[in-house]
Amino acid sequence: QTSFAAMASSLHIMAQLPSRCLARAKHGLSFVAPRPRHWRCLAPQDTAASNFCRPYAVGVDVAPAIGGLGLPEAFARSHSAESSSSQVPAGWSEALQGLIARAAQGPLQQADEVEHLVSQALVSASEASLEELAQLSETLVMLRLRLPLRDMMGSVTAKLQERPGSETLPSVVRIIRSTGQGSLFYLNLFEFCNEHLHSLQAGDFATYVYEAGRHGLRCRHLMEPAVGRGSFLAASLELGDIMKIWQGFLRFSRDCRAFYVSALPRMRMQVRDLSIPQMLLALRTARDLQMSPGFVDLHATMCSELTRRIHELSLDQAANILCHTGFSSKFRLQAQAVVKAIAQQWSAQQDLAPLRVVEVTDALNTFTSWGMKPLPLLDRLDELLVERQVELKYTGNVTLWVQATQSFARVEHFGARWPLVALDLSRDKLFVEKVSFFQQCNLIASLEKLQVFDETSYRNVAELLLSDYTLFRDIMDAAPVLSAFACAGYHHQKLFDTLYTRVLEWLDDEKLDPTRRDMHAAMAQAAWSFAFFGYHRKYDSFAAILDYTYWGNLQVSQPKTLRCLAELADLVLQEAPELVSKSHVADKVAALRRDPRARNLPNLPGEFLADVKPVLQELGWAHVVSAFPADTSVFAADLLVTLPSGEHVALLLADRSRLLQVGLPDEGNCFELAGSLALARRLLASRGLSTAVVVHDEWKRLGDFAGKAAYVQDLVRQASSQNHNAVRQRS
């Protein structure tokens, strides 16, 4: 049974709690009252009382569990571990000095070593000054004791309630630093420093800003007054203090621009004195503030210095650099140089496995944003993503898998394996729904550019986009999506009908400006996509779209846009000439089909062409390379073959870039023709030509000459037969 003395001792301890609770509550802090096991009672000679109030009396003897900031969540204790029989110190000073002496010996092996010292320090903390409490907090950090650090803060709060003067600022800053290292946040400490902001010494001010930055949004309201003080001190601060403040303001760099502008001259003068981690901080800020004068130069300077010290970089530091050096029209050649240097370094490095998935994704994005295509390195990064697809799927950043797909699409890396994983992931509609509307737009455009198609995946994206179609702000948002579906040959009627109506609304509201080159290119892309699915034959309103698409001086259009306009002109004149006559641009549409610039053909696969021609010669078939069936045709036959019977057959050569991978490779689906090749076959057939498609992968598998000859003969026979059947049906 518990003796009366034990109960009296317990009540004496508990009577001390309300004042601490009230003090913390007044400062808006959640107070967790120290449990009795964290305190040694005031009557240690009583066995029952000692057992009741004995600190850390539960658990098992284990090493401290280290958290993300290097401190344990708690110390566990053994039921059977009894307190040592050492004498309890008489007061605060003895407890503090004992802890300091133990901390000097190195990390704790067992918490029993300091159990009695910690208990006595916490019990008598109310006797200490703020300076001594700061010393205790630093000692507890050295000993990696997080719970006692938390429990001593009641005494600190009580001291701050006494409204001490500015002479205590150094001690308060030391406590702020210790609690920050322990991942603990106490707003009253920061508010006290904010009240005496102009009394802080330079070093203490730097620590204060650094620790405020550590806690992010919780200290956001304290940053604005600190920016002015930091800007004033920037010229006189030591480099180390400048970098502390620099890092503290980093999350809010655009709002704290004034400090960075003030510190910029010092930073540029002392570049050679910066460590690599400090240079990475400067590089990130320069990227964020690239619109401000001087920071593009700072970015270039940092890139140049990092290139010089490239062999000193660790793998994660190089990945950090890539995060801040993606292509920007404002960046100098030094940014591209450091990216190339890292690409070369990684290509020679055998093990890239330590990279995290977010670093792999950032690296892919940066390499491809500069148009770099180091295929062996991209394939290694691709392999890492495929191996860690489960991690990438369930990571907190739900856009990483889309960003990786975009990166491969940017350089048209058809051999990458990750896009097929992304195609499989997008079969899950709920998973695709997790990314934003515009990320869904990017996903479908990237999948089409990589020439991969799956009906379920495309339908999922189409339905999600349709549900939020009002988020399409203008034609430049809608055109890439329309083009992706058209080039894949997937007509989601509800989505296309909705966007067709939306485009007409933009025309009525005069929200489209065809004088803008980017908007004009998007308009051509959208009109081509609608015409691909026959909207020029269904709706007379398509004439209005033609008016906007062909308005203005077409000669200043980019080659890609001009080609798109020519294909559209050929399509509508061939299939709906009466609609063109209703528009105001009939002459322009007709003239564009004969424009030599618009009829420039995309480059044919040279090796493939050179391999097919000898087979035709051996068969005795006359043939012409890149032959137009008419002077008004925009599309040409890659090889126009004349059979002994006098019939003409157009052979179209389809390498991987002109074919769609349908589904996953192990599902055994056939390739399908991509949009432009499908349209070419459609329009050549409309002019009476038989067409046959020679697929590169099938051709390579044939091997010997006889097999290739038989393959071509079979294709030509089928094409001729289909053309004869079509002629009979028209008759």
C-alpha cells in the first residue's frame, strides 16, 4: 500500500504543475504535463514514494531511436533495471555540472547513467536563470535526450513570463537553437526575439532567422520585420552569418528579395570562399529570383564555380544542382555546361542506385530540357525508375511519374521502358485522378508523343478532362490534348464535341488572336485534329474555324505549323471542297497545297529505304522515291511502285516513330499507324492509289532476301485487291 508520505510527496509535485500550464497556455502553447515518471519525488528516502515518482521506469534497455534531426523520440527503460544507489545531487548546480561532465564524455550508452541527474535538473529548473537553462538545453541535445528537453520548457516559459530584458536574448537564442535541433517549436521564444529584434547581435540575429526558417510557415509572420533588419546588417555580417540568414529566408525568397539584393555584392565577391552546400543555397535562390537584376549573373557564377569543382561533388550534391539548372531562356551557357559535366560524371560512375526517385526524375527533366540525349545514361535512369515503380507510385509527390514520362517524351526516347509503366498505371482511373487537370493534359500529350496507346488509359484521361473541361482557358490548353487523341486515332466523341463547342465560343467572344504566333499554331493544331475525325464534313461552322486558322500572313509561320496547315488544306479540299468555298480563305487554302515549303517531306528513314529499294529492283518493279500523285497533293508515297500491269502502288515506310505501340509488349497487340501516317494513307487512297505499309520491325525479322521479296509481293497484292474492291463499291 502507498504510504501517507508517498502521497504527500506526489501532491507536492503536482501542485507545481498549474503555474506552468497557465504560463504556457497564455503563450498559445500546448502543454504536455510531465508524467510523474519524469520527476524524482522530494522524499527519496521513502521507498514507496520513490517507486511512484521514479523517472523512466518502464520499457526495455535499448539504444536511443534516432529521429530525422538526430534526436531520439524517447528513451526506453527496463522494468527490472533498478536505480543506481548513487547519491542524488543536492541542487540545480550539481545536476547541471554532472550532465555537462557526462556530455563531454560522448554519447550515452544507457540512460540510467544520467537518470538521477536529469530528474534533479527538471525538478529544480525553476531555480535556474535563462542562461543556465540555455546551457541545460544544449547539454540535453548533446546527450540526445529529447523528452527532457521538451519537459524543461515549462520553466523557460515561466521565466519569459517575468518579462526579462534584452540582456537575456543570447540565452533565448541558444534555447531556440536547441529546440530546433530537437524538432520542437515554441512560439513564445520567437516572439520574444521579435519584440527585441533590433537588440539582437549579428550572430544571434543570424541564428534566429535560420531557426525561424527551419519551422517554415509557423514563423512566416516573423519574416517581414526580420528582412529589413537583415538588409541593414548585410554589408557588415560575416560570411557564415550571411549564409545562415540566406538559408533562413530561402523558403520565402521572393518575399524576402530585399535581403538577397543587399547581400548579393558580398556573395559575388566571396564565391571562392563558399563551401559546396552554401553554393547550392545560392544557386537555388538565383534560380528563384532570376527575374530580378543580378541573379542570372549569380546563377552563372555559381554554375561556373561548380563546374570547376565538379570532382568534389557527391552524388546527392550533383542531383541537387540538376534540380536548379533546368532550361530557362534567361540562363547562361554556364548552366548548360555544369549539366553536361554532371552527365559525363554520372555516365562514368558505375553505381547510381543511391539516387532517390525524386532525384532521378529531376535529373531526367534537366537533361532533356536542354535537349540532351545521352542514351546510355537515360537508359540507366530509366531502369532505376522501373525498378522502383512501387515507390514512385506511392510517393507523396503524385506528379513524379507524369514528369518522368514528359522527360522521355521531350527527347522522343521510344526505347524507354518507363512510358509503358506509366501507360499501365494510367489504366487505373482513380490513380490518374490524383494528379492535377493540367498534369493529365501533359500525360496524354506525352504518351502520344512516345507513340504508346491503350484504349483504357486514353478513355480514363478523356473522361477526367471532360469532367473539368471549363479549366481549358484558351486554345493553347486544348490544342495539345486534341492533337494527342487525333494522332493516336482515338475519338472520344463527348470530349471532342465539348471542345469543338468551346472553340466556337472562344471565336464568338473574340478570345483568339491569330496574330500571336503561339496561338495561331495552336489553332492550326486544333483544326487539324477536328478535321482528322471528320468535323469538316459534319458541321458548316467549321468554315469559321478555317477563317481564323488561315487568317494573316502564313509565310511567317514556323515550318511545323506550315506543314500542319498544308495537311489540313489537303484534307478539307479533298473531302469537303464545298465547305472551303463557304469560307473567306478559299484562295489561301488552295494555294497552300502547292507551296514548296509546305510540301517539304519529313526525313525518310535512310537505312530502311536503302534496304527496300534493292528488293524492288530484283523484282523488276519500277519505282520512284517520294513521288506526289498530283501537284495538289501534300502527301507523297515514300516509294511509288509501278507493277508490270501498269498499276501504281504507294509504299509507306513505317519505322518506330510512325507507329503506335498498342498496350504492353507482352500482350501481343499489333502496331497501329500514327496520326500523320494514317492521314497520308487516307488521302493517297482518296486519289485512287493503292497503299501498303512496310513495317520496319517486321522487315528486320525477315532476314534473307527471298523472305523480304515475298513479304513485299504479299503487301502489294493485298493493297491492289483492296483498291479494286473499293472501286467496285464506288461504282
